[in-house]
Amino acid sequence: MAQRAAGHVKRLNAHHKRHKKRLLKLFHRVRSHPSCYKAGYFPKRGRVPKSLPRKPAGLNRKGSGLWDHIKKAWNWVTGKAKKHGKAIYAEAKKHAKKHGQALLDEGKRRAMEYGKQALARGTEWAKGQAKAVGQNMRNKVEGYVKAADNKVRSVASKIDASVSKRTGGVGAMPGRVLKRGSGMCHLKR
């Protein structure tokens, strides 16, 4: 049963890794876009981060809000992945504890009465139970994957809507390129 659970947890972790990677790209997009910074601050041209980055200095209100929104989604996705992973192992443990003893008792009773033929029926019953638990685990993984995909998509669309409106930028952003110092305001007295 642990092998069945391990396969489901492995799939869950693979999806979680993809979700985190997408969120890291969104962090990078906010970090590298000039419309997310206050006057006098410039975006960094670094690479996409490999782990949860710190909030850069100089973000304006919109950039800071987008950053916090992505970080909240990061924590939500991570929490759900851990919760569902633990639930899968708990389900397998519960099943093994509950049905393992029943299977043993059923096998002993049937072996005494019917011999090998009855034991084969007991094995078939156990396979049916294991199949049902496997379906429960699959459902848990599918539930996580669907919820996390929707969350990541919604955050990505919000970032796209906010960042792509702005002109100028870093890399292949659409619009005109801002000159160095644009947005800075020096008042002379």
C-alpha cells in the first residue's frame, strides 16, 4: 500500500514543482518590470530565482501589492501540497491498519474452510479494496492539481493584466524603451 501511496505523492510533488516554477517566473516578471518601481529605483536584470526570493527595495504600491499577491499564492500552493501529501499517506496507513487485519482473518478463515480456492477469492477482495483506496488517492491528487492550477493561473493572469499594460521594460516587454532617468523628478528651489 505504501508503494501505491508513494506513486501518488510523487505525482503530487511533480505538479507542485511545476506550480512553484510558474510562480517564480511571476516573481521575476514583477521584479524586472520598470512600472513596478518607485521613481529613482531601477529593476534588476537578474535571472529567474530558484527559490522564494526576497521583496526587492523600491517597489511602488502596485508592484508591492503584486509581489504580496504572488507570495500569498506561493504559501497557499505549498500548504495545499503538504496537506494533500500527508493525507495520502494517512489514507494508506488507515487502510493498511483497517483492512490488513481483516484480510488476515478472512484469509485464515477461508483457508481453513475452502483451501486455495477460497484464498484466491480473499485475494480478489483485497485487490478490490486496494483499488478503491488507489482511486481515493488519485482523487486527492486530482483535487490538489486542479485547485493549484487554478490558483497559479489566476495569479498569472492578474500579473499579466497589471504588468503588460505598462510601456517600456526589461527584455522583450512590449512598448517603447524608457530612457535612463525617466520617472525621476528633481525639484530645484
